[in-house]
Amino acid sequence: MAVVVVYIFLFVFWAEQVLGIGFSQIKGLSFLNLSYYLLLVAWALQIIKTRKLFEPNDVNKYLILMIFVVLVSIPIKILLDEIPNISVMKEIINAKSWTNPLILFFILVNIIDNEKTWNNIQLGLVLFLLLTVLSTLLVTYGVVEIGRVSVYKGRVAGFGESNQYAAFLVLFIPLLFSFFLNQKNLLLKAISTFFLIITLMGLFLTGSRGGTLSFLLSMIVYLLILKREKMIRIATIISVVLTLFVLGGISYVVVPPNVREGITTKFDPSGSDDLADYTSGRIDFVANGIKLFIESPIFGHGQQTFIPLCKLRGFPKIANSHNDYILHAVQYGSIGLVIFVMIFTKVFQHVWHHLNITTDFWSKYLYASYLAGFLGYAFSMLSINMFAPRYLFWMYTATIYKYSQLEMTKKV
């Protein structure tokens, strides 16, 4: 059942994000919410079966604390009375939407109970990735029109906004590299090579400067970890680096002219007046966030207050923070920011620990892939606000956590 409900969720998520379907006039009853409720049912059945609410791990308490902080931010927002016409029901719905990806982590960690289920769910995440990439390429080359996927100013994304989609790709690309490096069969090697190439092209098509930097960081981390674990030779590292340069050049040549022009403009600093202009105003948005944080540094201003407060304060440039760490500091104060950072710290420490203690060759590749993608994703949050990709991040994180638990169980 676990595999079925996860696949339903992934398909509905893709349909809603890409095709724009799945909406309902009845609040809380969109197809996405209904598929989410199916996952909750699967979790409830697992609780009945195992008579255990949670699988114990080192990140649970921090996730629960973060959910608590988000809920407490509602009365804080009301008491501060900075935002007019606050609806308590709307605030509760917004809090639920924000915490859904975190609860998704709990669900998957608890409903994955064997290696076969784990393999199928991990495969589902990779298939979802490839589906979005193929959609991106088909739309870019004018083969078909697919829902909301479109070329805008020479940039395109498989779902959501291009910079967020780039961060999503960065999260999973090291895993595709691991598949590529570990295939001995020629047919499987060719298939994994094809999937890796089109995914790298998908990243290129986003035209995301932050995504490019995050990708470079993730690949450096990936190769360093493999070198540290004596799993890769210097010659292989050089060949991987050269391959990336070649693929980047090919991608630039083969994309349609309007896309090539848009990406060139995005990366060319000569067309910008200053650094703030080159970063699309991000420096100003971060400055706005720092000013708002100073006003309420401990508890923050409450959820979804960044843009309304920027308007009320009369800041010259109005936009979201374009930095998830700043956003958490403004909305949930230093308390919320510390807990948020602790969540990511604990996840990193957990996977790093299992990388160091495992003796299984493929397990080391899995952990190395996750850590590289994880750090690239975390770095991306310095220049963007994550929304839709959070679901995939926490699903991927849950599978890695569960893999480590299943691996330890086998050793007992």
C-alpha cells in the first residue's frame, strides 16, 4: 500500500504543479490534499500494525519543535497587530500547508518497512525527476505544450519557478551520477548516461545562476567524499570534470536561440549597473529582512508577514526575502531560525555518521549522493525561497533516513 499511495501523491503533485489540475472549490479537498490524506491513512494503519507512533530518530524532536514554532507564530502575529484583517482560519490553513512537507517526512519514515518498498519509492522519486526534465525539454524545443511549463525570458522550469526547480535538480543530480558510475552493463550504462545528460540540460535551461553555483558546490563535495572514501580515482575525477564542461558547451549550442540569448543575458554581468542589479535585487531584499528581523528578533513577526511588512514600512523594493534563512528569522525570530538550522544540522550529521560507519560500497554512494545534493540545496536557500521543492526534499530525506535504519537492522 505504501508504494501505491506515494506514487499517487507524486503523480498528483506533478499534475497540480505542471498541468494545473487538481483544484477544488472546497477548501482542503484538492486532489493533492486528498492524496496527502491517503498517506496519512497509510501511516495510521502502520501505527495500528506496529503500535508505535514514530520511528525514533535524531531529527524528530526538531521537526516537532519547528511545527510548534509555526503554530505559535499565529497568536504572535495577532498580538503584534501589524497586519490588518487577519483571519484565524486562513492562518491555520497556511500553517498546515507549510508543515505538510515536514509531516511527509514522518509519514514516509514510518510507512517504509522493508527494502523492497524502499527501492520502489526511491525509484518513484527518480521517475518524478525524469518526468519533469523530459517535460522541460519537450516544451523548450517546441515539441508539445504542457500545462504551465513555458519558456519565459529564455528560461524554463519543470515545475514552479526556475531557481527553485534548479535547486531541486541539484538535490538529485549526484544520485544520478552514482547510478552512472556504478553501472557495468552497457545498456544500463547508456540509459543512465542519457538520463544524466538530459537532467544536466534541464539544469542549464533554468538559467539559474544560484543553481549553477549550488551545482558546482554539490559536485565538489560529491567528488571529495568519493575521493576521501577511496571510491574514485583522480583520473575519474578529471574525466567527470571534463565531461561536465563538454556537456555544458553542447547544451549551450543545441538549445533554441531565444533560450540561449536569455541564458547569456542572465549570466552576463556587463548588462547590470551594480551588484544589486546583477542579483535581481536580492541584496536589497536581504537588507529589508535584516531591518524587519531587528524589530522583533526573538519571536519574529509571524508567518507570511515578510511582504506585507515591506509594504507597510514603505521599503523601495517589495518582494519576498529570496533567502530562506532570512525569511525564517523575520517570521519566526531567532528561536525559529535556530531550530530550522538545527534540523538541517542534524540531518547532515545523521547521514555523515552512516557514511562513515557503513562498509557497503553502494550505501556509501547513496550517502555521498545525498550529502552532496543536500549541501547544494541548502546553499540554494541563500538566494531563493523554497516552496514546492520542499515536498521532494523531505521525501528524499525520509528515504535516506529509512535506508540507514534498514541497513542497521540488517547488521543486528
